[in-house]
Amino acid sequence: MVLKKRIYDGGFHGLLAPVIPKAPRSLRKRCLHNKSSEDGEICGVELLAAAADKLLQEQESESSTSSTGSKGKEQISIHEEGAKHEPLQVKVKVKPVISDHHDPVSGAESELDAQPTNLDPLLKELPHSEDDSGSDHASIVTNSDFVKKVNTNLIMEATEDKQSGGLTSVKTYNLKDRLEACVHTGVLNKSYTSVHLPFYKDRGNVNINIRDDDEKYFRYNNRNNTRLRAFGSRSRAGYRRMRKMMPSRYWKVVQNLKEYELTNSTSGGIKSFYHKRKNICMRERFQADAAIKRRKLFHHSSKCSYVKEASSESISNLVKFSIKSFKVPELFVEVPETATVGSLKRSVMEAVKAVLHGTLHVGVVVQGKKVRDGNRTLQQSGISQNCNLETLGFTLESSLPEASPFLAREETPLCNTKQRLSRGPSNPIIKGCFSNSSSEPPPPATSLDNYLEKNEESTTFAAEVTTQEPVEDSKALVVVPPLNAEVLTAVPLSENSTKRCEFSHRRTRRPFSVSEVEALVEAVETLGAGRWRDVKMRAFNDANHRTYVDLKDKWKTLVHTASISPQQRRGEPVPQNLLDRVLAAHAYWSQHQAKQLVKNQKTLEAQM
DNA sequence: GTTAGGG
DNA sequence: CCCTAAC
């Protein structure tokens, strides 16, 4: 191919610049959109709960055997594996610890049913739950036949480590928020990153341990929107790339990451990998927030309130349940890099508190319908040894009246939510809301728990937490103000809020003004349609919000607009003379392109 | 990173 | 405006 400098010799007013049209891209073949989803879809983080024997057993049974050492403590370890190992993932593990002396390691990454011995002390009869008052004393037996008590009154215990700067020890929080949790029953073979929340007879303490601190990820790139092409382009592209990733399959990403990590044992590779992503999300939307580090600690992948897959066996009249997990909504936490790990932990704690506020009850869902009558027998409810337990699900609910907090948040304007949940004078700044399922109608308020997540993958992996993009669902955001780590705020945000931010949101529409159109027309007249980057630099170099893609799109619409009747046009009317110029330039450059094509072909033929 | 085109 | 294949 031969490129020749050509000087445009007429036809348009003010055409001066030499034109070096590029070869038409029309030759390019467009393949089928093979939208590979290498990207990540965020998976929900869940609190995995293992429960055995009687599900609805009570809220505050003080009696019974578990009295003494049975203060079941759970350790939730939030691992943010360092750059060496799974930098993108925030792993949350909850290890059931029956006694205070329980060695968390022993049960690490194991299924609940993998450690029956630890739970043996709990294999005892448990008192009835109050809300299940009339029910029979049914036993819920896990696969391994150990019985665990479901504690409806969760206590979260945040333990500070040294890094907290003396902030110390153990804070105990009562999870009072109502919770619609996901219940996983059945096989969960990848519990590595899951949060197990076995419920014990006594108040189950949850020890949140954030081990690693990867300050590197999500460090905000506070670079200005430089006009340097390299930066500008990269940022936009990066942003898009980031956005691109968001809606995709989460697990694939996870797997990719793991593969990546396998093949890149050196931290360097990983680092660059993260670097990329890091740069991505920060720009454009958070330029002013250089100091803020974001962490997504929990994620709830969807509005579904529970995930379940019941496995059952029938022995005589017993129906066995294995509840693998309860889901919690995604939580977002933002803390400055200068914040301590301890403050981060507290942030997480606050976020969890905000979500799990309230005394919890377990709900039973059969075939999508909630069984409210606690006096009904399992048989009457359609739960029997013979029934298909696939249709059985459990939910965590607050004892508070009305809809779950998730729903409440969804339906609560952001400001209200803030007011409701914020506390302290130094309320951190909430960076906004999360996009996600805005386009999707929120689930009916009263039927949240009827949403059954059937995705097997999420059942298996849902507990994994990564620093991925939010997908759907309500989330909690916690921001820790710099140097003010003491006051933390957990603010669940309304996903339906009109304020959009973060990633994955469409840019606000900014219609081209007439002057912009004129500038565009002029540039295209001069440079030709197709050299959009040059057009951008020539006429919109100062308009950071106009990308060359935007200009290309605008030209496309201008051509269309010019070719339709004025009555059909919408928006701010474009002067007809401009439209005429558009048509003229379009015709000219189209012809030019055609000529170029022919020329190229001739050249090609000549070469052969 | 750019361009082209469909959505 | 978004998305993304094809360069």
C-alpha cells in the first residue's frame, strides 16, 4: 500500500490541511461477537453457615448444653492475599470455632461437615426457637450427622491487631440489622474463600480478622486528566476496560487470576496485572479522591436472598438438611491509605453491622414460597424425605417487622439511607452509589426471600470475595476518613439512587452544542471522516469529555440527521447550513475513500 | 491505542 | 453512548 500525501483541492470551505486518509476499514471483517467473558463478575460474599438439626431453633435459648464453653466463636478471616498470591481477591473465611480454644487452623478451608468432631459438643438437643414455637422438635442433621445450633443472634467480634495502633482488642457488635441471607445447602466444595457462619447455641461470635493489607490495589490514580494522548487514551480505555470487566463472569476472572498467579509466581507479573486494573478504575470518576482506598469486602452477587441446594436423605422420617451458607450483601469499604488496618477492620465491622443489624431469624422457603407458619409440619409444608429438596431454601431474616433491610435500602433514597445509618459528626463522605441493577426492577419488597439463586456456581463460589466490580444488589459502603479512623460509618447505599458513580455507569449525556458541531464539521472537512483522533486533537483537544469515539459517533448521527427530514430531528436543532456541510463532507470523504480503495486495489494488483 | 460499526 | 472486533 502506498500512502500519498494529497492536498485537498477544493470543495470545502477552509480546507487547507493535507489529507492523509487511512485505508478504509470497511474491509475489515466483522466477526461474530464472541463476547468472551473473561471478565469478572463479582461474586457475592457470603457468610456460610452450617447448621444442623433444628433450623429454627431459637433465638435465645439460654439453657441447654452449650452453656459453658459453647460460646461458639467464629473467626472470619479476611485475607487480602498479598501481591504474591491472590492480590485481587479479598478472601473471607470464617472458621467455625466451637470453643475458644479451638484451633482455627484445623478447620481451615474445610467444609463444615469436614470437622464434625469440633462440633460434637453441639450434637445435642437444642431448645426450640421462639418463633418456631409450635413446631416439632425436628432435627437438622448435616451430612456428617453432626448437629449444630442456629443462632439467630449473631455477634460480630472485631479483633484489632497491633496495627490498629493500640486500638485494641475485641469489639463485640450485635448484629441487629435484619438480614436476608442466603442459605447454602448441599455441597459446597470450594469453601476456601467462603465465610462460614456456623451458628451455635450461644451467641456465635464472629471474629473478623483482616490479615493482609494490600494498599497497593485500588490506590487511586490521581493523575489529572492529562491531555497527553497517551494518558488520556489510556485512562479512557482503561476505564472502559474496567467497565467491561464488571458485568462479566466473576468466576472466570477468579480462575484467570489463579492461573495468572500460578504462572506468575513472581510478584512482578502480578503487580503489573494489578497495576493495569488499578489504573483503570480510579480515573475519571474519582480523580478527587486520591487518598481513598477502596475495598470491597463483601459482595452479594444478586438480589436473591439465599442460595440453596439442599441435600437430603431420608432416614425413617428424618429429613436431613445441609445448609452451606447464608449470604450477606456486598459491602463496600473505603478507607484512606493512611488508615490503619485496625480502622479498616472496624470499617468492615461497621459495614457488617449495618447489614446484619438485628436479631436474625431463619426463614424457610419451599418452592419459592416462604413458609411462615412455624406450626406447620415439614410434611404439610411440602418438606419431606420424599420431596425434592431442591426447592427448599432458607433465609436469614431479621426479627424486626417488615421487609428486609436490603429491600429497605433499595427503596430508600440515598440521603435517607445516609441519615439513617450515618453516625457521628465526622461522617465520612460517601462516594456515591453503585450502579448495578438500576435497570432491573427491584424485587418486590415482600418477596425478597423468595428469590432463589439457582446458579450453581454461586452456590459453590459465592463466598469468594474479590476486589471486583459491583454487580448487583445492595451494598454497603464504608468510608473511613483519614486520621479519623475512630468514627466509622457503614452506609448501605441504594442501588436505585439517582446518583451514579463508580464504574459501570453510563456517562452523563452531554449533547453536542452547535458550536461543537461546527467545530466537528470543520475538522472533518479538513481532515476527513475517519481520522477521529486527529479530529479530536484539532477541534476538541480541550474537551476532555469528548473522545474521538464520541466525535465519530457524533459525526455518524450528524450524517443521519442531515439525511432525514427536519421534522424527524430531535434535540437542539442543528443549523441547516451545518448539516449541509456535513452532507457535503460526508459525500466527499466517502468518495475519497472509495477512490482510495480502488487505488489500493490497483496497487495490489500491480504488485502481483 | 484507533477505527469502524452495530447496539 | 456503549461495546468491541479488527487493526
